[in-house]
Amino acid sequence: MNSNIRAILNAVPTTSFHAGPTNGEEGQSAMKLVDRHGPCSPFHGNVRSTSNSQLAILRRDRSRVNWINSRISSSLSPPPNEQPQDLFSTDATVSIPAKPGKELEVGNYIVTVGLGTPKVDFNLIFDTASDLTWVQCEPCSGYCYPQQGPRFVPSASATYKIIACSAQECADVKLESGFNDCRSSNCIYGVAYGDRSYTVGYLSQDTLTLTANNSAAGFTFGCGENNQGLFGLAGGLLGLGRSKLSVISQTAQKYGSVFAYCLPTSGEVGQLTFGPDSSYSTAKYTPLLPRDRPFYFVSVTGMSVGAQTLPVAPSVFATSGTITDSGTVITRLSPAAYDALRSAFRAAMAKYKMADPLSILDTCYDFSNTTTIEYPYITFHFQGGTDLVLDAFNIFYIASASQICLAFAANSNETDVNIIANIQQRKTLIVHDIPNSRIGMAKFSLSNLTFFFLFVSLASFPFHSARNINQHIQTVSVDQLRPPRECTAGKGFQGKTTLKLVDRHGPCAPFHQKTGSADDGKRDSEELLGQDQQRVDWIHSRTASLPSSPKKNIEDLLLPEAITQVPAQTGSSLGTANFIVDVGLGTPKQDFNLVFDTGSDLSWVQCDPCLISCYQQQGPRFRPSASSTYKNVPCSAAECAEAKLESGLNGCSTSGCIYGISYGDNSLSVGFLSQDTLTLTPNDVFPGFTFGCGHRNQGLFGMTGGMFGLGRSKLSVPSQTANKFGGVFAYCLPTASVPGSLAFGPDSSYSSAQFTPLLTGSQSLYYLTITGISVGGQLLPVSSSIFTTSGTIIDSGTVITRLPPTAYSALRSAFRTFMAKYPLSQPSLILDTCYDLSNYTTVQYPLIEFHFQGGANVLLDFYNIFFVPSSSQVCLAFAPTSSDSSLSIFGNRQQRKILVVHDIPNARIGFKQGACS
């Protein structure tokens, strides 16, 4: 039979404990394994509810998949000039966790301002989506990225002072950034933009000089002594948001909370102007909506391409809202709006040859053999009757003449905020009139000082395009679309207080370096677009829960005595693996519950003294001073070099080798690489076992004492115990209520397992080859090449098996056909095939079988097929990867109740069903 009938009660997570076999055969080393979320877990009882814990597992599981993919695709090397031994010192100011998987894009425009008395000039990123202004300061107690010119020296300013913890500004910075702290009554700020982008230092006050005749005494800013991220060579950031600590709010008495800017193209100079001006009365205004600070929300009512109004309802834009932003490069639209725009634009451009997509831009053209092009203008329609007509410099993103792209992209879903980005704002005067809650727009030539208001002829537009408003078609020289190599001088619009703005990527930038080749330009474009996407993610993360989502309280994790900052791998985090083992460490041994993980190498435990933050664990941390066999590994030892190879980071101190492992976001462990006696069982003791003694640990490790690494590299447990166990181990993963086991060493019973070759795709991860999948006895119509394109690993920490979209779609379709008589329920995060079985006592389902290279077959049963938050939400425990080229993962849900043998010397993985009863 190819289907089973199983009582539905068996699907619901159990709350009781059932003993299971934990002893291996003679000659084996067997330890008890338990599901750390189930009743057999030593932490059982801390879970608030089954539903919440299941959702948390899926959230962490999604993060873990990203972490695994980042390990394969990304370098683990620390950034240039970052010396871990310098970061691992008590002199470091603070280490602050980044908001999960997000980064600030470096901002394309910079302004020059002065700070201090006498003033020192700095080039700062100009950003309407940020509040607090900050600069890099001396002394750099932690890490400071390279900038052009010297950092700010507080001691050289006669008017500098540090803000006290009791001051209102210190409270304000916590409201705006989510973090503040105190040192010797001095206020410490921390702003985390995402991943490796952050600034930490003293909240300070000094004189801000905008122009020779315009200064602001007692201006509150961040004096950053620990700064890291994608800020280019700029000296910091100028915050033009709407909250209390922004430049706009702090200068409101003089300038009335009004500012305007003209964003230039890369070869021109634009302006940032503070204060009202009579000429602003002729601009066209749209209401500034009362939504989340610091963002500037407006209401888009529609769009047109040429004379054609796109068939997109205003509700499509209203669902998520729209902001204008100076830092985002490419305008983001809801998928429905973008699809309509793209379709109409492609139809109007049908006579031109399309080129390959460029990163997030999917509508590109090859104009290398064309001297002029005709294109439709694009118009945004805003609430209040304001229209913004876009011209060539607003419509196209130019990588090269052979790759000129529509400068718009789709959001990932309809609920992501729309963003009108800086390319679409170029050559337009954008007025922010905060007291009157409105945004104004007027077309403006930076070269000849002539205003071009909307719906007025633009025949004299500075790039000499010819526009016929009635025909809705324009012609422009392709040469004029290419990025300029020289800076064009121009006075621009002059208001009461005007600062020069330049494109930090263009020839007017103070740190401009001439591009060597067209390929260099393309690479720069790809890098910029990649960074731009990261900024969009950051903005979406900040606006996803508007308007009332409380900020995360992180002060307990961010102490000024931080000893290190470990570089996090981009956009990823470690999910706390679901299985734990009990091991002993030291003499006399101290017992610990450790995360069991075939995707990690180095084992580590939390150690005393905890020099900064250590997460809460069950029982005491490891005490090196209480062990007579403990020692630190010297920097000259081979193990120290190996730790760097495996983790990408090590360093030295007078006490020995320092290791650092960053799993992503807030998940990391840093400390001394050490050696001591590892006790697996009373008869299996390993002196001189190399592990990490973590003095600074944070992340999603639950209440475990650390990590038990079962990967394949030299510092893993299988490698360090290979002399006794021969590099062979096997496990039976438990269900929530029945313990499993982890056994070291070969066993004669393994010969009856079905083996598949272990591939050499990684020194750490376990790669194998899927050749096909069957559902209900029917082989899915999926070519084996779909699985080999990206490769597949087997992993103990990932819960849900991930498959290429092509394979997953076939699996889902076949499974839904078999389950057609049951009512579907709401998806559960990444799981899109869920059923409401609350009114059923039994359920009939098809068996799923995986076919592996070498003839090994794994038949999955109920516990392997379903993920069950509740009886009303029983889900297929599979999910698609982001693309067919992404790594597939055979997760632990599909391994349960199956003996899985890792025979490293013979390069094979074995499966034995029925051996874990």
C-alpha cells in the first residue's frame, strides 16, 4: 500500500514522557538524545504554549537555512583591518547586536558640515530615514571603518561635552534607537542598522556648522567610538528624519522644520536647503501622512506610462503605504503595481533589444548600437492632485550602454512599504514642510536655475531630450545616459541655508576614484544594487509592524564593557538546533547539556568569568579554575590555526589563542581556545580535547550550555575522537516524547543499512545526492539534475526539509491531490500546505519516499511527513528553497525514527529503518 491510516491524536505534540532505548551495543559509546522542546527535555516546562513554540521553531529554522547557505556562498573572513585581538579587549566601548538579517545601505548622497570649536569639516551621509547624526570619534575604542580625513577629536573642541545619563536627550536616544546605557554617569548611545552596520559611543553635544553664517550650538549627536558597516569613506551620518534628535527637530526654532533638496545626477552638484522660502509656494504639494517616524509617508493614488493610466487600484498603494527616501536608489512598488508598470513599459519599448537582467532589475535593454531612443515618460499621481513626471534620468538605471534598465523593482509582497527612491527624485525640488504636514515637488534644472513645474513644457530640460506631451514619447541620446566621468559645476538653487550635495559614487564626490573600465562600472552597479536591496530589507523590517510595535529592549545585551565584536555573516542567524546531548568536561567532570549539530565543527561551552553577556543556561557555566586538566591553547599551536580555518576568525592575547564563531545576527561565541578532558560515557574519556571556552556568548541557544560539533573538520568531535571511534557515528533522532541516541564507533549492525555516497562538497557539511522522490508510490516527474544543480546536505539542526522549487511544486501538487478530501487551513510561516483535521479522528495520507544515489531509499511515515502546530493546522513538513540553484537540505523531521549512520572513512551515509524502535 502507498497510503497509511493513522489516528489524528498521534499528530498532536505529546506532553508526556516515554522511556526509550538509550544503550548501545558493547563496544559502542551511546548517549541519550532528547528533543529540547519536548517533555523529555531537561528544560521542559519553560515553553509557553505548543502553538507558540512550533512557530518559534519555524522562525529559527528559516534563519538556520539562511545561515547554512551563507556558509557555502559567503566568505567567513573578517573585514580588512579588523584584528580580533584588538576587539577582544576590555578597552572596547561596546558591542551591539544588529536587528535580525538587516543592513543600512550606505546612502548615495553626502553633505559637508562642520563640528566643534574651531569647526572641523566632515563628509556625512545624507539620510531622510535616520534620526541621530553621528561621526566617528577619537579615541576609537572598538573598531572604526576607514574614512576620508581624520576622525573627530573631542578634546580639540572648546565647546564639546558628553551628555549625562539624567538628561532628556539620553532618554530620547533610547526611544529612537532602542538602546542607551551609562558609564560613569555619561550617556552611551547605540544605533544598529543591521548585520555589521552600527555605531556606538557617547551621546554628546557640540556646535554644528551648516554654513559660514548658520550654526547650531549645543547640537546633540553621537560621538562614535565603535563603528562598523557600509558607510564608505564618509565620516558618519546626517539624520534628517522626523524625531526629536534629528537635525530637522534640533534646528526647528531657526528653520521651522522645513527643508528641501535637489538630488543631482552623478555628474552634478545638488543642494540641501534648510528653512522656508517663498518660491516653495509654487510647488505642488501632497499630504505628509501621520505615520511612523522618522519616515516620510505619502499617498500614491495611481501611475501612468505615457498616456496610459495603469490599471492599478489606489488600494494597492494604500495597503502598505509609500515613503519618499533619499537613501534608497531603486523605487520599490507592490508586485501588482510593478507588474502593470513593467508590462506597459515593455510594450512601449518593444522595438528595442532586451539585455540580461541586472541584479534586482529585470527589464534591461541593449542600446550599444543605438544613437537615440524613444521612451515613454512615467508619472506618479499623488493625493491632492500632485503629479511627478519622470524623465530619462529618473526612469533608467545605466550600468553600461549594453545594459540600461528600468529603475524600478517589485517588493516581495503586497504588504511591504512602497518606496519612492532617489533616482526618481533626481532633478526635482523636494520640499519637506513638516509643520504643514506636506511634501512639495517641483521640477528643477541644476544647471540653468530654471524651475519646470509639473505639466509645463520641458523642452529646455538640461539633457536636451525632446518631449511631446501629447505623444507621451521622448527621445534622448544614449551617450547622455552614460554615467559622466567629470563633475559639472553649477550654482543650483540657493536658499537661506544651503549645503552642497553630491552623489558619493560620482565624479563630484570628494573621494571619487575614476572607473578603470566598463566592467568596473558594472561591478559597482551590482554592488550598489545589492546594498540597495539590503536597505530596502532594513526599511521593511522597521515599517512592517507600524505603527505601534515596541522597540526591542536590548540594553541587557549591550554593555559598555564589551570585549569584542564578531563579524556576522550577511543577513543570517543560527537556529537553535532541536536536539541536545549530555557530556562531561574537565577534571573532575562538569556536566552540560549541549546542542547536537552536524552542521557545526568546534564544540564550545559558556565559561566563567563571563566577561560580557552570557545567555541564560540551565545549571552553572564551566569553571576552568575548577578543573585540574584545563589549559589554554597557545597561539603557536596548530589548533589555533585550524580554528581560524574553520571559523574565519582567531586572535591572540597574553593568555593564548582566541577563537570567534559568528553564526549570524546576535548568535556568536567568543573566548579562549582551550583543551580539557571530554567525558562521553564513564568508559569513553578523551584528555586534551580542544574546545571553545566562551566568555562572550549570545544567540538562540535556548538554555543549553553550548555546542557539540559533529561536522567533518579537524576540530569536530568525530575527528578528535577518530583514533578510538574511527570517524564513525550514528544517531536515532527522537520524537518529542521518546528519547533517541547518539552512538560513536562502527557496529556490525550497520552493514544492513542502505548506504549512499558521501560527497566531498565541503570539509564540514555532509553532502549526498537525491535522485528522485515518490509520493504514494508514484515517482514525481522531476529530473535528477534538479537535485544535483545545487546539491543536498543532510543536517541534524534544520527541522524542515528544503527542496528546489521545481521539486517542491511537484511534491506539493501530488500530495494535495492525495489529500483533496481534507480541508486546507491557513499556512504556517514557510509551510504552505496545511490541513484542519480537528474534526477527524483518523487521517489517510500518502507515504513519501526519497531515492538516493547508490540505491538507498528512505520511506517516510507520519512523523516524518507532517509538522503539527495543532490539530487544526497539520502541515506538510517541506518547503521550497529560494531558487533551483539554492542548496537542498534533508532536515531532521524527515530523519526521525531512522538510524542515520555517518561513515566518514568510507565516505558514505547509511539509513536503517526500524532500528530506532
